[in-house]
Amino acid sequence: MKITRTPRRLLAVVMALAVVASACSTTTTETDTGDDGNTTIKLQLQWFKQGQFAGYLAAVDQGFYAEQGLNVEILDGGTDIVPQTVLAQGQADYAVAWVPKALASREAGAGITDVAQIYQKSGTLQVSFEDQNIASPADLRGKTVGNWGYGNEFELFAGMTKAGVSPSDVTLVQQQFDMNGLLSGDIAAAQAMSYNEYAQLLETVNPATGALFTADDFSSLNWNDDGVAMLQDAIWANTDKLSDEAYQDQTVKFLAASLKGWIFCRDNVEKCRDITVAAGSTLGASHQLWQVNEVNKLIWPSGDGIGMIDEAAWQQTVDIAKTTKNAEGSTVLTADPDAEAYTNEYVGKALDLLKADGVDVTGESYAPMEVTLEEGGK
């Protein structure tokens, strides 16, 4: 088996960061009150401001946080920022993070709790050119397969395991956070998020035709279809601080405003595109429109109400995290998380506030829009 990757082991990195978080988990966040009387709090993102986080940006722009007496500062993420660690260290009041990564930190001692599950579906794809004939995980056998690592690879490995494909059956490549490896032919099947890297392909000119690539040029493995999807973007709170009534009340208000922001983006996709671009995204307008539209597909419709944590989806994520090994033989978790790892208490109260105001929290009639991408996403 040939594996090309960076020398750092995924779990060693995650666990080391989580231990640091554990040591600082009792730190409380200093909150202050602005001139308007609102409480100032911080939300740590897991990546830079883009359509992936449009609901929070909209909640600021549309004054939904202010309606709840909050001034929210949204902190950019990046390759060197672990949001759940920032939260556990007391440097933010809430954080957005993928569930398996956050649970790895929690298992190592970080005091964090999932209080709202924004994405109900996984946005991870494994994309190949159509002529590679990769229509199922079994077809990865004998192929060069890319993944980002750092905890992003476990759906891929779960899908291969379910299909009877072992790591020794493929050539694994540490993929950069782009699609250049696929476009150059160095990678046969590349990891992509439906709302980001997949769009990068469709924004690229096909040298054979002089026109942009189309969806017909590619095949995609969707881990939701293969039953190995793991929960992704969730809002995490500080576990210890949830014992404080003031923080509990603040959490309900923060969630109500955040959910209202996502509801706004469900119903105002183009406006949320504009809000995201204005917030400083380096990606273009058509790319951001695609991103907001695709993220909506991961949220809506939400039969139990946006943000509610589905027990079956949670357990599937935990089971995969405990049993699926990556190329180094590591799993995300060694045991089931404890009862405080997630709660629907606060998101339930937030939904009650919104429903009392006549807000549609399920989006049963939701339908995505059609988005036309421009070259380079401009």
C-alpha cells in the first residue's frame, strides 16, 4: 500500500489539542456589555467566513442577535485553529465544529456539548471523472484516492470498509484543500464538499472543449446514500458553563437568533450570498450563491425543527467513529461519549421562541434554486 501524506498523525494532533483544551476547560469567558446594553459574545467558526456559515452572518446583518440582546463577534477559523479547543479554553462562548472531531476532543477531556445540529446531512463527496467508472465505493479498488486527513477521512474509510475494500486495495494520497490533484490526473477520486470544492470543478474550463466542466463530466460518491454519513456542522457550548442559569438563558437566545439566520438564508438565498461576500469572503459571488444553496440542502427540510439532534444520526456517527480505522489504524473514539455530549434542551426552547413568533422552523415546502456558476466562481 502506498500512502503519501504529511508526517503528522491525525489523532495525535487532535488529542494533543484536546488535552490542552481540557487543561483550560474551566476557564470562563469574560462577557461585557456594549453601549447598547447588549451582551457581547464570540462565535468561533471552523473555517473562514463563507456560505457554509451564512446563517450566522445573516443573524448579525439582519439584527437577529440584537433582538435577543446580544452582540456577536464571529471569529474566522483556519488550518491552525481547532474551534472546539478555542471554546474549551474559554476564548469563545460558542463554536461551530464537525461532530466526530469535537467528540474526539471531548473524549480527551474538553468540556463541550453539542447544543444544536445545524447540518442534518453530510456534505462530503468523493468525486472522479466519469471515465474512471467509479460508481460505488467498491470501484475505488486499484485507484488513487485522495483525502484531506485531519479527521475528514472517516466517511471514506467507512464506505470502503462496508464495500469490502481495504486500505491496501487503493493508493491513498494526502490531498490538498483543492481539486488540483483530480484535475491534473494525479488523483482518480478526490474528496470534496458539495458546497465548495465540487463547485470549484464546475467553475473550471475544460481544456478539451473550452467551456466550463459540467456535472456530466464527473461521478460522485455521496456518503449519505451509502449509509456511512457522519454529522458535521453543529453549534457547541461550554459544558461546565451550562450549569449556570445565565449561560443557559444566553444559549437559548443565541440559538434562537442563529436558527432565525439560517431560516432567513433558506428564504433569501441571494441576499445571504450578498451578506457573505460583504463579510469578506475571498470567493466570488456565483460560488457563494452555490454554497448557500447547497448548504440549505443539508439543512432543509427539517421535520423536527432546525437544529434538533436526531438520535439515530448521532448514534451512526458515534458507531463509525468507534469502529472505522483510518490508514494508520486509528479510530476517532475509543468509547461511547457520555450523556452530556449533546442535548436538545436549549435548541428545543429556542425553537419554541421562534414558533411562538410564527416562524417556519421545519421548511417542509423547501425547494433549492438553480445556480449558474461562473468561471472562477466570480
